Amino acid sequence: MNGVTVTTIIFLVLAVIEGVNGVQIAFRTKRTLESAGLSYDDGPGLVAQEFGVYNLGIAAAYLVAAFDPARFWGVTIVGIAINLVAGAMHLLRSAGIYFGDARPVTSRGFERKAGFVHVFALLALFTTLPNFGLLN
């Protein structure tokens, strides 16, 4: 398998993951929050739904990039940035470290799992960089 094929597969896998998360959060917000042990009300529900829409946007970007990875290599760079920051945030929260006036809402185990999903995406995206001549 050549590098372009691997990159296409990685983009497609990440598009599916983001898309599934986006659909659950954007269109099944109450059920998704309750399954995580959180209550749904107008504030958190609407914010979570908005994040679901962002997930769907990221999924669409990965899907477009899968069709022409060489042309859309910037999606990899942005994906790395998003997953690096989001993964660090979740992993720090799993260790009890919060920024600003944030307070614990989900369990440390939930935060750790979410962090590892971002780490997986980060590692997958890093493997595509040599295909763009960025790590040669």
C-alpha cells in the first residue's frame, strides 16, 4: 500500500469517527449527555449540540481531504492542532487539572477515554505527514 492510499484510509476513518460523534452530539444531544451521566438543560444541551455541528464540519473536511490528500494536506495540519489541544485538555482534566473557572463535570475515566481518542487521531494524522514531504 502506498502513502496516498494509507492517508486516504486515515482520513476516511477519522471522518467516520468525527461524523458518528457529530451525529450523536448534534442530533441526539439529550440522550448523549444522559448516557455520560450529565443532565440536559438549555445551557449545556445547546453548547453540546453546537460542538456536534463542529464535529460534523471536521468530518466533512476529512472526507474532502480523503479524495485528494496531496491537495488538502492542510487538513492534516489543522487536525493535528485541534487534536493536540483537545487531547491535552481531556488528559489534564483526567488528572484533575482544570483551567480558568472550569469545574469537574464528567468523570476522570470519561476524560481519559476522550483524551485517548484524540491521541489516536493525532498519531494517525502524524503518520500522513511524510506523504506530503513535511517530515522527510
